[in-house]
Amino acid sequence: MKGPTPRRLYEHFQRLRLGDYLQAPGDGRSLPQIPASSLLWALILAKTLRVASFQGAEMLSRECPGAMGVVRPFSDDALAYFTERLDLEPTRRALVGLVRRAKRNKAFDGSARIGLAIDGSGVGRSEKRNCALCHEQGKGYGHKLAAISVVGAGIDLPFDVEYYVPGENELTAAKRLLERTMSGLGRRFADYLVVDGLYAGAPFLHLAGDLGLPVVAALKDNLPELRQAAQRRFQNTRPHMRFAYKGGSVEIWDADDFIAWHELRWPRVRVLRYRHVRRDGKVFDAYWLTDQPVHRVGSRALFRMAKSRWSIENHGFNDAKNRHGFAHIAHHHPTSVVIHALLTLLAMCLERLYRLRYLRRGTHPTYSAIQFNRILWLNLARCEPYDSS
């Protein structure tokens, strides 16, 4: 049997030292009839196969129990009961441990810098309010969250989320998320944090600095004085640098002597402006601020760090929603909603590390995401039963 199979994916899951998590995921059921490891691995594999609903996972357990690694078929109600009572912390620790192990295993060695990106999104719409996480949105309800991802390192790994309740905002959730993440990753894991203009306020920038993360933030109209000062300085001057980029061209203006606004404790602010002309002729003009001086990070490196901010959009939220059912509500319960999101991210990280790093060894070409998914489906029915206990 050639190519990726559910069994080989499970063996890779074990090689990533996630076996202990599978055996003790924080199961809160009082009298479990089906082992937590069976239900948990079935959910992870189903999400890797891009099956988002509990009914789909139930169908796979009945049609391919050996390939799914379950001791016996289960119902969607069993998954709902299981995820309602699953502790969130073991799953979060497993994701952080997976990312740290990826770094130790040299998954990011092709990049000069490892970045983290934080951004917010909305998921899981419904017609009525069903849980404490539901926000009113027009004629319906939805959920809002902040997510964090490894970016700029050759492989993007979204690995944690923080939902917030009505009355809170994205910044509040992002601060909780960043503090929890850095306590698990450690101060030396990442080289920078890249964020949107919403986060370019003194409280968040100070928090990131206290956690040992230099910040690269979009400079928008929420800081009008600094943006206007940068526009006045760069508007009628020649660019400091020009270079080719992905079939187009980039012009850069860069200065690190702007005066910080009164709430910010930085001595000076560095502002970078880039004008990116893509190969199709579209032009993008953007301003970014950072606390990293020119002598430490060059203009071209800072440009690439700023551009990595879009990875959490394109390879995080877009992939998760369009391919893995991230926006689907499998079971409308607060704990189940968060577990659904965390397991989706775990499945995405597992798939990318297996496909782009483990299977990349040798001279053969790397599978695309859709090729990997189709081969996994084709090998599903032919997979021999294996011991997932």
C-alpha cells in the first residue's frame, strides 16, 4: 500500500509524542463505554479527511472501523456527550507541544526568523442564541474568536484559539491568548509577532514587549498623527530600496526615528512603507510600525515579516473554514464549540507536518493538500485494522 494511509498518519501522530495526550485527553465522562482515545482519534482523522460534522464521523466509524482505529462504532450523540465533557487544557497543551516539537525537529530550519501572527474572525452562525459564546449579528448569532499561528517559517501552523463572550472584544481575547501561548512556548521560541492595525495600541504593544516579542503592526488610521507624519516624510522622496518579488516589484521607504505617541513607552518608532506592484498590475501601498531598529532588522527582512501577517488569513482561517469545516457547529455547547476548533487546528498541523515535512524526504515531489486528501480517502477502505489503545 503506497502513499499516506490512516494507519501511517496515526503512526506519525505517535512519533510526534502525542500518544500520552490520546490516552489522557481530559475525559470528563463518569461512566465511559467507549475509550476516549478511540473517539478522539476518530475526530482528528475525520477532520483531516475534511469531515466536519459528527454525523460524518459516525458514518466513517460504521463503514471503516478498522481504518478509523475505533474499538466499536459510535453515534453522533456519543461525540456530543464526549466533547461537552472534555477538558480544554490537555488539547491546548498538546498543540503547543506539537509546535515546539516541530521546531526541535527542524521543521522551520529553512527560514531565518520564526514569527507568530494573531488575528480575529467570526465562525458558526445560527438563527438563535444557543450558548454563552453566541454574539448577536444582524438577524442571527455567531461566535467570535482570536487565533494564533506560526508564520514566516516555511510552514504555517495555527495552534490555538480564544473565544470571547458578548461584552468582551477581540483585543481582550488576544491578550489572554498571547499570555497563555507564550507561557507554553517560552520567550525564545519566536522572533517577532505580526498583527493588524487593531492591535497597534500601547497596552497590547507593551504586553508583547513584556513577553519578549518584538512587534510588527499595520499602521492605519487609528494612529492618525503617526500615519500622517510618515506620509509627509515618504510622499515626495525616492524609495530607499527596490527589488523584485514574486513576479512583481517592491519599493520601500524606511525610517526608525519617528516620535512615539505619549502612551507608548518606546523611545522611538520605526515606520516602513512598501509599495507592492503585483504581476497582474495591482498596487498595494501599506505602512507598518515596529520597535525593531534598522541595524537589527533590514528593510527587506522587515517587509517579509509584515507580509507574513497574511498567512494567518490565507493558510489559517481560509483553509480552516473552506476545507476543514472550521465554521461549522458540530454541537452547540460552549466546550464542544471550542474543542471543535482546537481539534480542527490539530488536524491541520498534523496534516501539514506529515505532508510537507515527513513525506518530503527524498527526491519525490510533495503532495498538494487535495492530492493528500484524495489518497487518504482512497486508502481508507484498504487500511488494515490497527491498535489505537
